[in-house]
Amino acid sequence: MKRSDLTEKILDIKREKEWSWSYIAGEIGGYSEILIVSSLLGHMRLSKPQAAIAGKLFGLSKAEIAMLGEVPVRGAGVTMPPTDPLIYRLYELVMINGPALKVLIEEQFGDGIMSAIDFDLELSRVASPKGDRVKIGMCGKFLPFKYAAPAGNATGGNVEHQLEKA
Amino acid sequence: MKRSDLTEKILDIKREKEWSWSYIAGEIGGYSEILIVSSLLGHMRLSKPQAAIAGKLFGLSKAEIAMLGEVPVRGAGVTMPPTDPLIYRLYELVMINGPALKVLIEEQFGDGIMSAIDFDLELSRVASPKGDRVKIGMCGKFLPFKYAAPAGNATGGNVEHQLEKA
Amino acid sequence: MKRSDLTEKILDIKREKEWSWSYIAGEIGGYSEILIVSSLLGHMRLSKPQAAIAGKLFGLSKAEIAMLGEVPVRGAGVTMPPTDPLIYRLYELVMINGPALKVLIEEQFGDGIMSAIDFDLELSRVASPKGDRVKIGMCGKFLPFKYAAPAGNATGGNVEHQLEKA
Amino acid sequence: MKRSDLTEKILDIKREKEWSWSYIAGEIGGYSEILIVSSLLGHMRLSKPQAAIAGKLFGLSKAEIAMLGEVPVRGAGVTMPPTDPLIYRLYELVMINGPALKVLIEEQFGDGIMSAIDFDLELSRVASPKGDRVKIGMCGKFLPFKYAAPAGNATGGNVEHQLEKA
Amino acid sequence: MKRSDLTEKILDIKREKEWSWSYIAGEIGGYSEILIVSSLLGHMRLSKPQAAIAGKLFGLSKAEIAMLGEVPVRGAGVTMPPTDPLIYRLYELVMINGPALKVLIEEQFGDGIMSAIDFDLELSRVASPKGDRVKIGMCGKFLPFKYAAPAGNATGGNVEHQLEKA
Amino acid sequence: MKRSDLTEKILDIKREKEWSWSYIAGEIGGYSEILIVSSLLGHMRLSKPQAAIAGKLFGLSKAEIAMLGEVPVRGAGVTMPPTDPLIYRLYELVMINGPALKVLIEEQFGDGIMSAIDFDLELSRVASPKGDRVKIGMCGKFLPFKYAAPAGNATGGNVEHQLEKA
Amino acid sequence: MKRSDLTEKILDIKREKEWSWSYIAGEIGGYSEILIVSSLLGHMRLSKPQAAIAGKLFGLSKAEIAMLGEVPVRGAGVTMPPTDPLIYRLYELVMINGPALKVLIEEQFGDGIMSAIDFDLELSRVASPKGDRVKIGMCGKFLPFKYAAPAGNATGGNVEHQLEKA
Amino acid sequence: MKRSDLTEKILDIKREKEWSWSYIAGEIGGYSEILIVSSLLGHMRLSKPQAAIAGKLFGLSKAEIAMLGEVPVRGAGVTMPPTDPLIYRLYELVMINGPALKVLIEEQFGDGIMSAIDFDLELSRVASPKGDRVKIGMCGKFLPFKYAAPAGNATGGNVEHQLEKA
Amino acid sequence: MKRSDLTEKILDIKREKEWSWSYIAGEIGGYSEILIVSSLLGHMRLSKPQAAIAGKLFGLSKAEIAMLGEVPVRGAGVTMPPTDPLIYRLYELVMINGPALKVLIEEQFGDGIMSAIDFDLELSRVASPKGDRVKIGMCGKFLPFKYAAPAGNATGGNVEHQLEKA
Amino acid sequence: MKRSDLTEKILDIKREKEWSWSYIAGEIGGYSEILIVSSLLGHMRLSKPQAAIAGKLFGLSKAEIAMLGEVPVRGAGVTMPPTDPLIYRLYELVMINGPALKVLIEEQFGDGIMSAIDFDLELSRVASPKGDRVKIGMCGKFLPFKYAAPAGNATGGNVEHQLEKA
């Protein structure tokens, strides 16, 4: 059984039952809606109790429930660059704004990255008379690059900060 | 003269003068910092008055100033997938969360996309005792796909909405 | 069930019944012919009432009808660059005329794009003694790039236009 | 001398002189604006008299003028998929509408293609209270695929049409 | 049913029956051997009467016969660059001789292409004491690029030719 | 010095002198026009006496003349798939007709290939009232795949043929 | 039936029967071991008598036996660059030694190639106290590039050699 | 000035002076040897005091020294897959062992990754009578994926852990 | 039967039985845990006795057991660059640290590589108050590039070392 | 200075002086001809004494001589798949014979590879009345994959061999 087959099965049941994602996420509970949807689409995992609820909801086998609780091969089956316009726009935003975000984050935070693991993602709707807007909030921990001292040099910590102050 | 040569020239002067992006953006003014940096890196354009200020600041020629005011070939020279970890993390977030964002936006807004053109981008710092966080806010107008009526059928507007109500 | 499997099923029934696209589009109604064909090929979606008609026409299951009403992963399964000569010629036209279209649209409309979402597509035949011609009309809303003011700067609207006038 | 260097040179002079494309096309004359711009950007060629005018306008050498009159390696230097949003939208439209255009052209015209060589391209602006629209008109000769008779079979013409009638 | 599945089915029957391509092409008739083989391999289409004969020969269903008469997605499933040495040699010949053919065709015919649609292809054997030779004859209509006059300029025809004479 | 720089230099002189390829090929002599042009474009080599003539014609240095006599890295700098329509059409013909040519050559000649080395290429013009045609003749030696006998098995020659007869 | 399915079937029977390749090659006979294995893996073909033996050995159907006797699409399904370390090392050797082999073969043999068709391949083991060595012997006919005389010039043979002597 | 030009300059001086990396790293000090080499090759950055020392050592300009202190576009110019055998072997190890490392890290640590940012890298030599061994030690902080609670649900922390315990 | 199907089967049984990798590796024994997991995932092979145990554990057929004992096509099915964040981080580490590791290994060991075949891989957990760390130890034999003497020159051994001493 | 620039410089001098590779290799001495050529083309390195000779021969600077003695980024600048027919044939041989070589080496030697590092390469000419043949001999040490015992298991050596015997 491939993860993508389980995803197709779940989607077929969702169609059959005429459930919305919002209903499914409410039933499973515990995570934000986006995380539950991501799990069912095969890019995140459900906790064991959540997988059990999902299993009951969709009438899944033991192995299928176990699979929902496993960490998937994230990103599998997602074409890059994305062919779908909705996803492509996000890709384009990274391509075009990436260089500026890089130098500004580095100027304001130092040498490091925004974590994609210790990370929150929010989706919301902003009403506007000129047409409602989609709002996506990304917020990840800043992780500074670690610069080690030469071997045999006993000072602990991140050498970088000490050097800058020197 | 290629746009990338002008970018290298501007970066060399920035190094020589020891200016921060924040200082440069303050001098040029008018746009958010991220848009000014993006313009100087060759992915957005400055307005004419801004380009004139930038020209004085960096000591640019007439043709160079004109180039800063031209729409560039956005995304030129940006390797995809990104090799740089900071930019790659954003790419990864699109790849992994893209499918869930797609189905949720479509469930909540209908068939359409978040515009990458009528779009706002914000970068901020969120203090946290466990380590500060990078916050990136994306907000774009929702654009519904337009579904046209058959030729010869005089009803204007977006047929889709009328059909759903039928 | 994958969307591509549903497409193959619909095409097989079309062959069996010896229906033309024109007949099918007439039966389903409501959209232009090109949108209905695109929906059945898996790149657009039918409205619910249309999907119900299509379901009756092709004898589809409830889940299959629901799938026709879902936004598909547009562009899935389309090889790029296209191997088929008919589609390749369109691709080639974009590659060769794209740069000129870009600078002329920007000169005539300002910094922005032709929307591919708020967009009309028309196909027609132009009779000619030297051989009939295929005419493809594309017409999309011009979307100006939005340039935001620096944070804390209360002026609303698109800063760009104000700056140019300054 | 590479064609791309000549393009950069012409663009620099255009910036220096503050000429618009519309002005340049008017000076050179003879072709539609889009063809003249395409020629100067290195994807079409000017006729000899046009190249001579362009040479005077931009102060070009004999070899540079000759180059403007040569057929270039069309499409050279155009990244595909396009990174620039304006050009990408056109690419996306081909990817998403290509399959439907293919089956409809084939249903209405028979087995063949829309020529990209015996082809007209028009760009215009459509005023609209909801925001002006960009209109791109493509019109190419329909070319039917030629199906040859078996060797030794003396019937001339396109066998296909004869067979269909049989 | 995918076109590639129909191809596999036809090939299996050919193996079972021990038919040569030459026999099959003779039975179906009407086209050159190469066009019939190309149609059965999924890159060209048979006329309706031919498809009917092929259907009888191979014992195909109504939908399968209809599929043989449809224009396929040409080139689908052909790996490029080709891995097979026989096809690769043709690819290599294009890669290595393409630039010279381009400039010579342009010098001798003007700005345009050899049509791949209004095109004949012949395969023959040339006996030689040093080893027989494979002869492939390609012959396509020369199509001159069309250069349109500026909008509002009433002169019909191809402006290019008039300009050259001016 | 790179071969591509020498090519650019030769092309610039050709422009300066207003020479046609036909004139240049006539001056150098000895090869067919297409081979001389291919050599000057960097995909074939001239013989020493030819290179000497070319050197005098274009005013080349000793090292440049030597380079014209060296076997180049054939195909270097040729984008594949070709972006230029003229070369792309040849590529497309290989992609679409390659599978049929393969099975027919194998049926008529046996397991082997048409050599791309012991190979002749001819370009000619075929006059036609409906528009002249470009004719490209390819003719290469048929090379049968060699099937060796097991080691220690003394029979020479190509085992394949003996086995088929067995 | 795809060739790759037949390969999987043969491999499964080999596993079931616990046969070595050496045993299978001995049973089929006639070719070197490497050619028989290559044929069973789908990159070469067996002669008809060999295919018949293989058919009996593996219990194949008539169509499967015929398929073993057909020239396959060589190289199909082989990932390049190879992911498997054993095959990758060969790929790497070509990449790194290719340029030197090219110039030395050209210096010693003239302008041409080592045929990959009229070609022998041998695999053997060389005992060594420091660890046994794998020996791969490649030996192909040298094929000189053919340089044709200009059209209308009656001298036969390879012009190149005559020119060099001139 | 591009970062890669600065790298070439530094390497040329190193050659001229006959310095080893070990000597250079000793002179600059503060980081492990591998980090200093990585910085000089353009994939990490030096602290300001280190960049000043490096500037004196190599006789660099003010802008060049500033560049050494800037975060580079990491990975720029590194071909992937690597062509160099030494680097390719590391790539191959990731490709072949990646899947097993993934499931074992997830089984032993939970859903998350080994940080490539908060990360130590060590290179050492292990003497062995059968031939010395290269030892590469990688050690990165385990970062657990963050699973957020549904919006409006006030419980802080990582929901995942709470759910598993429930 | 494809190796990937066997992998899916084994994973399904693992899910059904709720076994951990640690339990499975303990049952099969003989190799390190990582090697056993790699074998079951299709990138290494089990010894015959191990395959027999695995066969009993998972209830496999004779051919499936034989397949576990065969050398697989290593790396098959592993997307590169990896989409999964855990594996991508390892890939990124090679891309970014590869150049520095190359020059340092070469400086310290001479011209050669770290073997990826005569190679040990260890995974362990390092407890830390700031968050536990993943430790991956790689250790491979250093293999010096072999530089052969000219043919006919009888000196054995690696010429390189002799030359350096000369 | 890039390695590729040094290569171009050496090639230009070789052209100027009309030296053959054979002469150059004889002058430098110590390695086989193929290794010396590979070093001068930038894929292997010369020993210090050889680099000194080469430096005198070509009149190189100190830094250039040092560069010839450095391990290059092997394979840099070699297009893959190769466009040049001579190198492509070798690539094709790997692609088509790779799978058979893999299973035969594994059957005859066990699980491992032919080293591309501890490796000899020989090029020779085999006279033949039907046309001389190019012979390439590859001979590399067989390296068995190392299978480690579980941690804490004190038995040294390669566990694999012990298990097979068990």
C-alpha cells in the first residue's frame, strides 16, 4: 500500500459522504485544520489517537490507520515547479522575494534561517470592499548557524558571538 | 549592461560605504524596506523619484538610474530549487503545505487563487523566551477563476456564480 | 480514483457513443465550449448543476460527479515542453514573443501582468481563400503590482502611483 | 559579438535617450510594433532598410546592422518555464488550456495545427470600468497534417481527405 | 483506456500472429508504410475507413477503433534524448547539423522553416558493395515567417517582401 | 580561446564583408557547403589545406587556423530541445517519427542502426506551384549490431547471422 | 505486455528456480554471457533459435518468445545518471576520462569514433594478491567521419583524405 | 564583484604563496578549519575580526573584506549531482542511506529532523593497518516538527505530545 | 515482482503487526540496525541466512526471499534532490560542506576519496540539556587515485608516490 | 584564475607550437599518456615534478604550475549526456550494458563494485583488415560492500562473509 493510494481512498470517501474539510478536521480535532488536511493528504502525520478517530470516520484497516500515524515522505508527488496556479503563486513569491527576505533576515537576526520545522502556519480571510484577501501567516523560530571553535579549543558555545565581540 | 551587473555594483558600493539595508531603504523611502531591497536586487522596480534618489546615493549613470526604474525580468538568476538554506526553507514550506493550502483556500473562498501581484508581504520579529521567531505575513487578493458563458449567450458576469445558484 | 482515470473513462464513453465535444458541451451547457472540455479533461471544474448533468450523460457515480465539481490540480499530466505539435506551437509563441509582449504591456499599462484567472479565452475560425485560420483570443484583466508604503506610514492605496506623481 | 550583447547595447542607448518603444517603432516603421521590439530583443529580424534606419538611430556599426538583419537563434536566453510573472502567465495559459484547445481545433478543423510561422499577433487595451484588460489576439493559418499514399501509388494530393470520403 | 495500452495490445497481437509491419500496412492500405506504423504506435491517426480495417484485423472494440481514428498526443512516451541507439543517431544528427541547416536554409529560402506538418518522409534502402545504406528523405514546404505591417496600415500581404524591395 | 569565440569572430567578419555562406564555401572548397558551414560554426573540422585557405580569407592567427583543423566538441552550445523553430521542427520530426523509423529499419535491415558517422547529408530546394519545398536527404551506412559468441568459442564473424540460419 | 514486465517475470522464475546467470547463459548458448543477460534484461535481442530455447526454459507464451526476439527500446528504464554505485562508477569513468579519450583517439585514428554497434565487450576477473580486479574490455571498430565533396563534384570516396594529401 | 571571483582571487594567492589550508586556518583562527575553508570558498561567513585578519593576509580591499563577512548564497556554483568523485561519494551515501536514516531517526526521536544549522561537522583520520580511514562526524540538534492546536484553542506548547499522551 | 512492491508488502506487515524497526532488526540479527533497515527498504541486501529469517518473520515466498538476498538497484525510487526535510538536510550538508571537505581531505590524505563501499555508518543519540542531538558517524577507507606509468615502463606500484619523492 | 582558463591557455600554446599530445606526454613523462592528457584538460593532477616540467614547457606562472598540481573538480564542464559523438558512444555503452555488467559482476564477485579510483585505463589500436579497432581496457579493484555487525557486537571484519558461511 502506498501513501498516495490511501490519500485517494480518503478523498473518495470524502466525496461519497459529501464532507467538507472543515467537518473532517472538527471530527478528528487536536490540530489546526491545515495540519489535519496536510496529514490526510500525506505530508504530515496524525497522532495515534487522531489516527484512530480518522480510522473510524473513514472505515480504515489497521495498517491504514498505522500509516496515518507514520511520518510520510513529505513532498512526495508534489510537482515542482507547481503546475497548479494556486500553488504556483506561492512558489513564485518565494522565487521573487526570496533574495530580499534573505538579506533582511540576515541583517535583522544574524546568520541563520527561519525554521521550517519549529514553525506555525495560519490561513485566514481578510474582508475588504475591493475583494476579500487571503492571508497566510508564517512564523518560525530563528535558528542561528553554529560556528564551532577549532578542535582542541575548549570554549563551549557558539564561537561566532564571541568573535564578534572580540 | 545587465541588470545583474548593476546589482553587483550597488552591493560593492554598499560594502565600501558600510551601509545597512535599513539605512538605504530609509534614504530612498516611499516603499516598504522589502520592496526597496527587492528593487535593488533586481526583482522589483523603483519609481522614478526613488530611482533618482538611489542614483544620487550610489553615484549611478543616467542609464543605470533608468534601469532601476524599469520592470526587471523578475526571478532572473535565482536558482530553483534554492541552494541557500534560508530560501530553501521557504521553498520547502510551499512544497509541503501547498496541497493543503490549495484545498482549504478553495473550500473557504471558492475556485481561485491568492494574487501574487495585488499582494502584501511583511517581515517582522516576534520575541520569545525560547528564541525569537521570524514572522512572514503574506496577504493577497483572492481572485476567482472566471467562467465564461457560451458564445452568443448574452448574460454578462461570471457564469459560475449564476450556475451554482440555479 | 485519480482525476486522470475519470478523464480516461469519460473519453472512452465519448468514443463508444460517438459524441462530439460540441454535442457534449451543448448538453452540459452554461460555460463556453472550451471551459466544458477543459473541465472534462481535468483542468477546470464544472459547477454542481453542470456536474449533475454530466453525471447523467456519462453514467457516473456519486464520487465521480463530485470530482467533476472539484477544483483539479490544474496542469497535471501535461508534459512541458509539450511533445504534441499543436500545443508546442503555442508554447513556442510564448517563448519567442514573451519578451516583446512583456516590455510592451509594461510600457502601455505600467508594472503588472495580464491575469490568467480573470481571463477569457476564445477560439474561432477565420475563413480565408489562402487557407482558413485559427484565431485564439486571450483577454485578461490587467493587474498592477502593488507597492506598499513603509510600515507605520498610514497612507493607503498603491504607493507607486503617488510616488510617480510626486 | 553575440546577439545578446547587441540587445544590451540597444537597451542602454534607449535608456540614455529616454526613448519609448513606441517612439523607436515609429522611427523604424514598416512592421507592427511588436515585431520591431521582438527584432531588437533578438527574436525576429529587421528587413535591410529597417536595419539601416535602426543603425542610424542607435549609431551601430556595419556588422551590428548586418546582425539586426539576420535571422537570430529565436528563443535564445529565454528561461523556460519563465521566471517573470508576466511571461509565466502566458506559459500557464498554454499548459492549462492546451489540451482543450487541441481537441477542439482538431474537432473543428481536422488533424493539423495553428501555424506559428504564418501567424499574426496583436496586442491591445480593452477599457473596462472594473479595470482595463489586456487583449492578445493570435491568428495563424491552419495547416493540415499531410498523409502520403504508399510509395508507387500515383494519386497526388493529401490521401487523408480521399480516404475519409471513401 | 490509454493510447499506450492500445499500442501494447496491437503489438501483442502482431507477435501472436507473427505479422510483419509490411503485411499489416498492406492490409490497412491507403497511407505509406511509415504513416500506418506511426498511427499504430500512437503518433499519427488512421482515417475512419482505415481504422475500421485495422479494427477487424486486430479484433478491436468500438472505442478502440475510434481511438485509432483520433489525433493522439504525438510524441507521448518517447524519451528525449532517446536512449535507443537507432533513434539517438537521428537526434544527434539534428543537434550537430541543425545550426548549419538553419543558416543555409535561411540563406537560400529566406526567413522561415521547413514545415513538419506539410511534410513527406521516405525510407529506402540503397545497395552498396561496402554495406547497404539507410536513406531517409525529408521534404517539407518552406513556410516564410509572416511580418505584419503596423496596425492601421492597410497594405495587405507580407510586409517583409515589400520592405526588402524598397 | 574557446571554439565559440572563434565562431563569433568568423561571423563578425562575414557580416563586415557581406559574404554569403555560398561564397565562403566556394572559396574554401573541397567539402559540400553544409560541411564547410558546420566546420565554421564549430561542429565539424576543416582539413589542413582548407583551414589554411579559411585562415587567409578571415585573417586568422596560427592558433585559430589550427583550431579550425581540430575536431571540436560537436554539439557544444546547441540548446536541446532547440528553441529556434527551424531546428525544433527537425527535433520534432525525430521525436514523432523515431519509433516508426526504428521498427521499420529493423524489419527491413535487421538489428542495427543508420550510422551518423559514415553519413551523407544533402539540402536542396524543390520547386512547387503551391510553395517551394525544403528537401533534406540523409543517407548513412547500415551498421548491424555485433553479437559475439561465448568466450572460448572459436567461430569468428557475427554469431547472430549464424544462429538465425541454424 | 511491456518489455519490463517480461523482464520481471523472467527474474521471478530465475529466483524461484535458483538459477545463476551462468547456468541460464549456458542453456541458451550461442552468445557471450553478457549478451544473453542483456537480452533477458531487455537491452539486446535473442536470435529466434535462442528465444525458442529461452521460451522453453522459462515457460513463456508465444508472444513473450517473439518479444525476446525483437529489438527492444535499448536503455529504457535505466536511470541516468545511474543511482546504483556499480553502474555509476562506469558513468563517472566516462565523464572524467571522456575528454582525454576523445583527443587521443582523434590524434591516433583521425576524426571519428569507436563504434558502439560493431563492438565487443568482455568481462573478466584478474586475480591479485592485493584484491582481485574487475576487467572490462571494450573494442569497437573505428569509424571515420565522412566528409562529402561539394555536389556536382564527381570524385567518390572520402574527400577528407584526399584533401589532407593535397 | 561576485563571490566566486573573490574565491578565485584567494585561491590564486594561496597558490602563489604556497600556503596550506591548515596554515591559513591557523592564521585566521577562531573557527574550526572546515568552517574557515568553507568561508573562503564562499559557503560560510567569517566574523568581522576574522575577515579583517584574512584581509591583511591576502591583501584584500575594503569591499572584499566586507564580502567575506557577509552571508553568501550558500551552495552557489556547486554542481548537483556532484561530478567530482570525492563529493559524489557523499551524495551517494545520502541517496542510499537516506531512507533508512529517516525511519530510524523517526523511530528513535519522533517526527522531526537533524538540524543542518545547529550542527557540528568534524573531519579526522583513523589510522588502520589496512589503509587509513576518513572519518566524518555529523551532529545536529534534533528538531521536532511543531503541531499547532486549532485556532481559538488556547493550550500552548506542542499539541502533538499532549495528544500522544491522551 | 518489483523490489518496491516487496518493500511495500513488508511495510504493510510491519504496520499490521505493530513491530518497530528495532524489533525487526533484533529478530534478523547479524548486521547493524541501519543495514537491516536499508536492506528491507531495498538499498542493501541480506545474507542468505538473514533473508531466510526475514522470510519466516514476514511470511514471504521463495522468490521474495531470494529477492531480499539479491543486490538491489541501489537508490532506485529515491527522489533527488530529496523532498523530505529529514533527508534533504543531509543533501544540503553535502552541497554546502562538500567543497571544503574535498580540499581538506586532499590536503590531509592526498589525491583520493573516502570510500562509500568500504564504509561504516553509525547513528546515535547525544543527550543535551538544550535538546538532544542526532549524531551520524561516517567512516570510509581512504582510496588514493592510481596513477599508472606509461605503457612499456616496467615499474610497478603507484607512480604518483615515486614521482613526488623524485 | 579558473582551471578551464588554464586549459584553454595550454591548448592555445599546443596549437601555436604544433605539438601533438604524444610529444607533450613524452616531455612530461612519468604517467601514461592518457593521465597526462587528462591532467592538462583539468580532470587529473600532475605530480609536483611533472607540473614543474609542464610549467617550463608551456611557460606558465607559479600559480598556474601550482594549479596543475592541485586536484581539480573532476568532471567540471563535461556536458552529460555528452553532445560529442565520440564521448556519447561511451555513455551509451554504459547505459545499455550497465544492467548486465551489474548482475554479472555481482554473480561472479559478490556484492560490490569495480573501483573507479584504484583503476587502470588503457587505449590501444587493434589492426584489422575490415578496419582498425579502438580498444579500451578498464581494470579496477573489486571493492566488496562492507556490512557491519550490530553495535556492541565485538566481532571485527566483514560480517557478511561470516553470515554467508553460517
